[in-house]
Amino acid sequence: MDDRALRATIGLSASEFNQLALSFGPEIEREEWFRYERDFEQGNRKRKPGGGRIGNLRSSTEKLFFILFYFKCYPTFDVLGLLFDLDRSNACRNVQKLTPILEKVLGKKMALPSRKIKSLKELFEIFPGAKDIFIDGTETPIQRPKDEEKQKESYSGKKKAHTRKNILITDINRWIGFLSPPEEGKKHDYGMFKGLFPPEIFPKGITLWLDLGFTGVDKDYPDASVMMPKKKPRGKELTGKEKAQNKVISSIRVRVEHAIGGIKRMRITTDKFRNKKETFNDKAMLLSCGLWNYHLMCR
């Protein structure tokens, strides 16, 4: 399969996939032996890893292709099972089993974004030497909750749909260094931002590139250096100079949009999320960010 076909089916080139496979196989073996030793101590297992019936996903390479295909194309379990000669329940079990292994591999490759920044020290650990960081929110569609209260909380007026929302921070190279825990779609970008970061966390030496969804940051974060487009005054127009300045800011800030576009190559983050497991939505976004960072590392 050529690079174009691979990128269309799993989101990685052949060389990127092969490098990831070198780590994925040993991680599967470690996980199997860990489960064997744990179950053996509890008296629940006697057969060592490798014994018994061999499944349809025979090799670690096939298993890696399977889980990447699921994230990239996000088929239903019926379709996934049909394509890989599995029944739908077995396809589901394989997704649940292989997802944490993929997370461990990406974690060891230092590709996963941080989930919290509580101090200036942590900020510099994530973005060492950075002079500019780019901040934006992104939303993923979910199924309409049955509970009326949850419907109201998850409804995003911006997207006109029920969503989950994350704040992410990238550097100038589009590397995603931070991904916030998910919030309901009703929550405003700036409201999430204030809940995540104390005012003293951003020094003057780092410029924050933001869009108008973060209006008010200059008042609440007086020590921060902020670059944000100027909002058009009500009933008036921006001057030619202001429009030109906005265009320059947007042309630089677009890097965070490119990073979000990189995440959303994975259709699991753009299609309406169907999985019933509550925490899997967050896991899907985290691993999609990790796969984008891994892609940047391999360039």
C-alpha cells in the first residue's frame, strides 16, 4: 500500500507506521505478560501468553493497523468487524484492548500533550524556550443526550449542536503541548480558560496568540502579553490600519488552526461520537493529538 492510501486509511505514512510498529509490538507483549502474571497470582489463569486460539488479528502490525484505521475512519463496529473478519462484539473488544496500548506507546514517545499546567515552571517544561504560544478551543459533536438537563449543558450555540469542548495550546511549530479535560459544549472558551489557568501563570516574555473568543484576557491577565484581533465597534467600521493589523495577527495565529486540522484528520474527532463509554471521548481526542504530534516528530 502506498503512502497516499495509508494516509487515507490510518492517517500515517508508511515510514511513520513502521516506526510506530517497532514500539507497538513489544508493548503488546508486555501487556499480555502483565495480565498473565496478575491473573495467575489471583488464581484465575494458567495458560501463558501465546497459547490458545489465534485471533484474526494475528500480528502486532495488523493490530496497530486495526486501531489506527478505527481512529482515522471511525466505522461502526459492524463495518469494522466486516472489514477485519470479526464479529461486532469482538471488534469492540479489540478497540478497548488496543487503545490503552497505543496510548502507552505514544506516551513513551513523548507525543501526548500535557493535561494540566498549574505553574510557570510547568509551562516552561512543556514549551521550553518558546516566545509565542497559540491558544484556541475545539469542539467535537456528540449524540443528543436523553436527559433534558444534559441536553442544555451540552448544546453549543456556536456549532448549533451538542458537543464536548477542549482548550488546547500549541507552539509556533504546531506542536500541541496542552489539551484540557473536556467540558460541556455550553461552556464558553474564555470561561474554560479562566478556570484552567491562574493569572500569574503567563509571563511577559511569552506572547499569547488568541482569537476574539478570549475577549477580556487583557484585563484578567494584566501581566500577560496578548496578541488578539481588534473587534469591530458596534455601529462602526475598523480603520484600514486596524484591518491590516488583524490580517497579520490572523496569518500568524493560523498555526493553531492548522494543529486543530491535524487532529481532525482523525474522523473519530469530527463525526458524531457514538461510543457509549463515557471516558472514551476524551481518550479519542488525546490520542488524536498524540498522533498529530507523532507525525510532526517524524517529519
